[in-house]
Amino acid sequence: MTEKIFLHDAYCRECTAHITGKESKNGHCQIRLNQTIFNPAGGGQPADHGTINGFPVQELAATDNDIIHVLGQDPGEGEMHLQLDFQRRYDHMQQHSAQHLLSQVLLRLFDAATLSFAIGAEHASIEIGCAILNEEKIKAIENECARLIFANLPIRVFESRDISALKLRKPPKMQGPIRVVEIEGFDQSACGGTHLRSSAEIGLLKIIKTDHVRTNIRLYYAAGWRALNDFQLKHEAMLRIQHSLTLPWLEIPAQVEKLLLEKDSLQRTLKKIQRRELEEEIAAAAAGSKNLIIREFSGLDSTDMRFFAVSLLNQGKHVVAYTQDPQKYIIIGSGQGNFDLRQINAQIFGLLGGKGGGRENLLEGRAQDFSKLSEVIALLQASLT
């Protein structure tokens, strides 16, 4: 049986232990210890990282009474030295304690129960039983969380056999004695995770964004160092924008919206000009004597290229239209005759190092190399004669 030190001392960063079991499986060494500081994944909290005798712990698996430590190689015999990645652990503690605080705030302010919880690499998230959460409510939630964080409420962990004497936020999933995490005077929850000593260590809780999930809301938040990093990143971005626009902070959003509207208007105008020029070029090519029209475009998307090609196909011309900017793309069409271009599709895109397809009189697709375009054109001419 493994003594789980992390359950009663989440701040323990290293310890020594003795091996109680060892086996080799799938090229890895699996060991059991008399005690451990490593917490396996569970309840939305990711597994700890660290080393045993200098070898990284690659995986942790919990059994009924033991924790299996998976290493890349045998750590040897005798006393084992366990070293925890405490920076990662402390981050998880900040996010997890913040979740307990946030969940109780949501329940008290808006009767919104927490349905699930997960700590991701960038943000932590909870799904709550709530259909609408507007900016006004989010600000109220953040303010109340800040008030409770600044109140420096003690957080303690204890075991209880008498559930009736507790004020749990939700009923436990298991029978018998339960491990309780309590934010003094505010929240009691059955929980097996690692937690801070006080609400003050959460530092700051910021709601990053919300998504709708079925009839519920998934709320993403950052706490502690994550919240500071998020603020620093966004502050740096805003400073760069302010430097470019040379405006006071509060005027920047309106100016950005104005610039985006102007950009959309200019793009629509440019699109109309490009289409007129394209129609003029189509008319000139259709009136000319050349039967095969070869045209390289720059900055034109595949939709306009297809319009160019199909317009000429309808007037009996053969077409090779391609671009290397913004992406390498080619359209090949036959405006007359009965030859099925699909017969040479593999050869064409083999020469171009790309992949494409289409119908009997029109092929299109992505290319990688246009150095053999002359061979493609020669193949096309030979096939269409």
C-alpha cells in the first residue's frame, strides 16, 4: 500500500521511498513505492511530473491502494529519491482551488451548478448549468471571487465519516469516509486533488471566455500565475496597437472597428475592379485567334480563376490558368472536343507535384512545382488535337 503524501501535504517537493514492487512492461519499468509525492490524474486535475532517481516519471496509474510509477528505464535498487516538478503542481493547485471558489460563487450568485471541470495546458474550464452568462454577470463573478481571494480564507483538508454534519456543495460519488476540501466559511467539497493553504494564494481569477455547450455554458478561466501571464500577454499586445494608432486606450476599440469596416469596404471595391478587369480580359481572349489560353495570375483566388476559365470554356477555348500567390493552384479546361481530361489527370499533377481532379472538361487542384509546366502544356496540346 502506497502512502500518498500529497493528500495531506501538497507542498512536499521531494522525499525518499522504498520499492515495494517492480515489473517490466511494454519496454517500461513500473514500480510501486511505500510512499509517494506524485499525484495521478483525476477529477479534472492532470497528473504530476517529476523524477525518481533522476529518471522522468512518464506516467502515473492509480490502483485501489497503490500508485504505479512508469519510468523509461529501471531506476535501480535501494532508496529512491523522488523530486516533484513543483511549479507544475503549484499551478494545478491554483487552478483547482480557484475552481472550488468559482463554483461556489456561481452557485450562490446565479444558482449555476458546476457539471464538469478540467485543467488544460493554457486555461482551466468548468461546464455550468446555465443558459446565459453576459458580461455584466461575468464582472460580478470576478469581483466576488476577488473579494474572497483578498479575504485570505484558510483552505484545509480533512477526512469525514459523517456526511450529515457537512455542508457539501454537492453529494459525494462514493460511500464511506470522504476527503473534504474546505474554504473556511464558504465552501466544502469532496475532492481528492491538491490545494492551496489559503484563498489568497489564488492571487487573481480571470474569466477568459465562454462557449455554449448544448444548453449549458463552458467557462474558461485563468488563476494565479496563469492570470498574470494572460494579462501580460494582452497588455503587450495592446501597447503595440496603441503605439500604432497613437490613441488613448478607451478610443482604440472604436478605431479598430472603424478600420475593419474601411478594410471590408476597400476589399469589396477592389473585388469589383478585379472582376471588371477579368471580364475585359476574358472578352479579349475570346475574340483572339489563340485556341489555348495560358494565363498566370497573382493575388487572385481560385473562385475568380474558375470564373475566368469557365467563361472561356463556354466560348470554345482551351484554358490553363494558374497562380503561385497566395497559393500554388492550377485550373485546366477543354472548351471543345470529346477528350476526357481525367485520363491525363494523374500525369498532369504528377508533373506538378500536386493533387487534383475534376470532370471531363475541367481539372483543378494544388501544385507544388511549376518548373515542368511546359511539359503539362505539351501533354494537353497533344491530347486535345
